Amino acid sequence: MQCPFCDAEPTRVVDSRPSDGGRSVRRRRTCSECARRFTTYERTEMGLIVRKRDGSLVPFEAAKIRAGLEKAVVDRQVPSGSIDALVDAIEAEVSASGSEVSSDEIGRMVLIGLRDIDEVAYLRFASVYKDFAGAGDFRREMAALEGSA
């Protein structure tokens, strides 16, 4: 491991412990040259593949889900931590489903989670995910939302 301060190669691990609920390992390191300490994280790459609507395959990225959720909840009073919890739940469900998942399945998971968090955010996300063309699409989705409540 290269020291981020002096670029020296020899470093020593002084402490290791699980992080992120056991999904990663946090390591405190000391540089053998400059004696400064720094932290590294080791995370397992899941190797999950997402099949897009056009048939292309891309690596699964939880950050893309988080970005979509954050856009949907902008200016809304959303309980703190609810986005993190939803992203973690979706990531766990996707991991359990195998090595490949469709973008439609991920979109449905997001919609189900958003419905419980905030109805306006749900409609915002649904309008993009379901490619709403007009006000009628919003009315239909609102009726379905009210019917499921």
C-alpha cells in the first residue's frame, strides 16, 4: 500500500476491524518512512451485472440508485437515513438475486421503497422510470398509489 502523504511503499497495518455492517474492512496503517497514519477500506466487489432496457450490460452501482433517489426527494421532508436504508436494502436484494438483474427490477424495488418513504418522491421517480408522457399518466399513477394505501 502506498502512503498518501509521502508515496512510500512500505506501510504497516496497526488495526483492522469490520465496517459498514461487515461489508468492508477498515484498516489503520502507518507509513514506515514518514510515520503518518491513514485509513484504508477493503470492500468486496460483488460483480453484479445490470441488464438495461436496450439489452446492454453494465456493472451494478449503488451510487446510481442513490443519485436517483436524492433527485426524487429533493426539497422533501424525508426521514434522515431513509435513503441510505433503502439503498442498502436494494443492494442486499440485488445481491441475493444472483449475478444479473434487470434495470426494470431495480426500478420496481426503488418504487416500492419510495412509496413508503414519500409519495411525492415516488411520483417524481415514477414519472422518469415509467416515462410519463402527460398529466393523464400522473393521474393514473396517483390513483394506483391511493388504491394501494
